[in-house]
Amino acid sequence: MDSTQKSYKLFQHQSDFVHQTNKYSALVAGYGSGKTTAFCLRALKECGKNPGKRILIAEPTYPMVRDVLRPCLENALHEIGFAYEYSATEMRYRVKWKGGWADVLLRSAENYQRWAGLNLASFGIDEADQLKDDMPWKMGLSRLRDGNTLTGFVSTTPEGFKWVWSYWVDEPKPGYDIVKGKTSDNTKLPPAFIESLMQNYDERLQKAYLDGEFVNLQFGQTYYVFDRDKNVKDVQYNPALPISVGMDFNVDPITAVLCQTYHDKPKVRVFDEVEIHHNSGHELMTERIAREIKRRYNNRQITVYPDPSGRARKTSSLFTDHDILRNEGFKVIAKRTAPAVIDRVNSTNKIMDSCIISPKCRGFIRDLEQTVNKEGTREIDKSNKDLTHFSDGFGYFIDFEYPVRRPTTRTYMA
């Protein structure tokens, strides 16, 4: 949109988002970074690509449409010099271009069911991470049926690991692309604005609300030292080195984290994970995961550090879980009793200073990012049944080989 470039001096993240060519794009950035301005400019650009068609843009609630979206859109229209007509009853802007006109509909995402029946060329949702789920996004996708571009876009400040993270970071499908920005990228902000945010938010909230990073905003991230940028790297399996396996026993699933250790840093390198779910009948889950590990890696030196409870738990009438692992040719190392949770967590946090994890270990990475403590405690919240399996297994290995030593105290007498 040439007229936008002439009228606005865009920051880099704004320009990247406005001119994004992917079918589904997201702008994730901190407070005050100019997200909503870029969002409105993106909508106007879609108008130019779809003469005679309709573009819908939404906020999570109607007051946000009234107080945030409409004033921002009108400011952009005036600054650029567009001719337009506004219908208050329809909440519609008819924007005029040289090639014709296009309609911009302003809507509340909390009433997304009312979008049914609309035929759209494009749609967007501002502050999308404030939505409780992805249903408005799915409704918007279902209405893309009349236009030249048929695109969807969002802008937001990250609010934890919610649906925007799932769509654009964790499992991005083809056509999904993310642009990121920081509050500090907006050089027009008064210094007092950023100083105020830094004074009022702790380090975790600063990462989300100033740096535009996805972080856990719940009661307390258990593995708080883990940093995706620092700890997630390409890791290659070395067939010349032994394999260490941290394993967690569950009725369903049973999981394993596969590592190799080095003398130089990073000392621990996680190259794969295995997750086995129950199928049917009287299958031996421990046997299945052991054979899956051997199928993937023909390594004669595999040591498993399993949940110590497997020393007594029998998955058949004859053998314990530890027996089965030994029968499959693995060396088994485990403490006689399970380590204290806080010791296992402390050891895992400490090793993150010298640990890298392959991006394909998605379950383990999800654990490290999303596992939280119960409010006001150091006890892990186990309410989400999809979490903690991989991190628990990894913790048994780390607690044995790289434990955090508790300081000892001595009594001195005069």
C-alpha cells in the first residue's frame, strides 16, 4: 500500500506485518508498540486488494471496539486521506479507493456467532490472546469465501500459552507466519512509559508485556530457568556415545527423554523423546517403549534412569518395570526411593545452564514451558494430565547424575 508508506513512517515490525504475504499472519508485540495501528493499516491494505468486498475486524469486546479500534481506524483514514462513509447502525466503514470501494465491518469477537452468514474477503482480530479460546478465529475462517485474498490476521500482546501460541508458535501449519516486536521498538514513546512498566511488572511479565515473548503467566513456572531461545537448539545423535534415558511410568502414557552427555558444554544434549499410549488388551507398556527405543537407536550402551516406583510396580505377574527394562538389555539406575520433588526440580533448573534440547522434543519443551506450581507452594500442579510426564522422567536422570547439593550446616560452640 504505497499511500501508507508515504503517510506513515512505520517501525520495522509494523511494516513487516502490514506487508506480510502469508495467508494467516500474527503480530505479537509488547504494550505501546503500535500493534493496533499496524492492525488497522493491514485492514486498509486488504481493502485495496478486494474492491467491492467486505473485510471484518474485531476486538474481544464491544467496549474495545468503541474505545480502541474505531478511533484508531478513523485516525488512520484521516492521516492517509481516504474518503469514506460511516454507518453507525451497521458499524461499517465504506472506504473509497481509485479502483472502487470496500467495506470494513467492526465487530465484537465475544459475539462471533453473529458472523455466521457473512461472506468475507479478509478478517482480523486485535488483542486476540484475550479471547478465551479460538472459536472466533475458526468462525472467521469459515466466512472467507468472497474476495481476492481470503486471508486472516491477528495482533496481540501475549497472554501466556494460549491459542495464538498454539497456532503460530507450537504447531504452525503452512501459511501461518508470525512477526514479533517490542515496546522499545516504538521510539516515539516517552521514556517514562517503559520505566513505569518495568517498575510495575516482575521479570516474567516484562518479558510478555514489553518484549512480546510467550511466557507462563500462571501461579509460578516450575522450570523457570528454561529459555526456549537458549535451550532449544539442533541436536545430533552421536552413535559413538552412550544413551541416557529418563523415564516416567504411567498407566497412560509412558514417556522417555533420550540424552547424551559430553565433557564440554553443553554437558547434556537431549536429542529425542518417546511417548507410548495404551492401545488395547494386556500389552506391556514398558516393554513397548523399550523396544521402540531400540528400534530407533541400535546402541549397545543404553542406561535408563526410571521412576524408582518401578522397582516394585509389576506390569505382569512375573516382572517389575525395572525387570522388563533389564530383560530388554538396558542398564537400570535408580534410587531406592523417589527423590524429593523440590530436589528434582532444582536439579533440572540448574542443568538448564548447560543443556540443549532438540526442537523435535515438543512434549518435553511443552512441559518445561507450561508446568506450574500450585499457588503459594513448591508443589507441582498435576491438574493438566497432558503435562509433567517428560519433565518428571528427565528429572530422575538429572537428579541422579547432576544433583543440586544441599548445603550442610555445622554447629560452632564458643
